[in-house]
Amino acid sequence: MRKEIDMKENCSEDLENCFDWGKEIFKESYPPDFNEGLKEEIKQRDGYECQNCGATERLDIHHIDYNKGNLSPWNLITLCKSCNMKANHNKTYWKKFYQGIIKEIYSVG
């Protein structure tokens, strides 16, 4: 049986190591403009496939810099649920990895 954790005590300073996705802390702070229309635009731009593994089902939009308020198209990338979950471990690595994909594919900066 999974032990319930106190989100404020365990996650306030170290979100990278906190993975209880059903808690309120992970549901907050998406701006209103992060909506289905924007998500659809990013998926369309990315050819409706995960930009890491190529999967075409269960797609999410990932914030490359982990800032939910940064809605620049070049900060958003299509990932399958599996790759999106992996990106929540070792964030420094994945940030650089996905920035490289965006730069390579879309010739950004």
C-alpha cells in the first residue's frame, strides 16, 4: 500500500523528486492560454508524434524549461505520456535534450 505524503513538507523545495501526480500542487499554475487549441497547434507542428520515441498515441505537450507559464512554441514539444513522465527525472538532461531537438528540427536560435 502506498504511503500518503505531505506535499507541502516533501515537495515545496524539491519538486523534481516528488511524483504524486494526483495532488493539488501539480494541478495549479497552468495559465488559461495553455488550452486545447494551443496543444493542438503544437501537436500539428510536431506531426502528431512524440519527438523522442515517435509514438503517435497518448500524446502530451511538455514544457521544455519546466516553466508552466512559458507558452512560447519553442518551449513546447509533443511527447507521449511515457517520455513525458521520463522527462520529470534528471530535468537538466532532458531540458538540454529537448532544446536540441527544437533547434535541430526547427532551426531555432
